[in-house]
Amino acid sequence: MKYLVMVQCTQADYEGMQGRANATSPAWTQEDVQAMYAFMGALNDDLAETGEMIDGQGLAEPARTRLVGLGDDGKPVITDGPYSETKELLAGYWVLDCASLERVTEIAERIVQCPLPAGATNYPVVIRPIDSGSADV
């Protein structure tokens, strides 16, 4: 079965990763960032080797988001950046093809082990089965 596995963060977390501490995120060092990328690279390599990896991407910071919606007049409204009331946003994802929910949960348990600097938020990993359009949904 295919699963979407998602990690979350906030704009403040991205700022912390850029070395700018703030009220909710410590300043990450270059070593912190390199350790995170090395961890994620090793995970991706392992998932590719087992054949479970379909796709996986890290996403640019929320400040680079563009939203397209409809205004009250029915015309498109385009804004930059996330909604102000939004806290956690999608930071990255994997599309995995795993034999079971238990297996994808094992992978999520590994993801939450990603090294972070002291004081950084370790968000839960979200697992969503991908609806294949079959009647057993």
C-alpha cells in the first residue's frame, strides 16, 4: 500500500535552521544542519535500497508560499506566504510503498529520531494512506 509520510515545521523553525534564533526555535549551527541532512540522506538511501521509496522532498520555507483562492466576488485572490493563523505547515514528505501500516510506522519512528539542536521542536510524523480509489476505502 502507498502512504504519504509528512513532517511539519513553522516559519520560525526555518529561520532557526538559517541560524536566526527566535521565540520558538534555537539558532541551528552548520553542524546541526549537516547532521539533519546526513540523517535524512541515509534514510532516503535505505528506503531506495528496500524499494519502498517512490518520492521524497523537502520543501522551501513557508515564507515562499503562494496561495491562490477565491474572493467573495468569485475572482482569484493571490497572496504570498502562509495564512497568518496557520502554525505548522508541511516541511517535507515521502511517498512510500510499504507492505503494511506497521512497516510505515517503523519508518516514521526512525524519522522522529532525526538529530535536532537542544530546544528545537520535534513534531510528530503524519502518516496518511494514499487512496487508490478502490471500494475498500
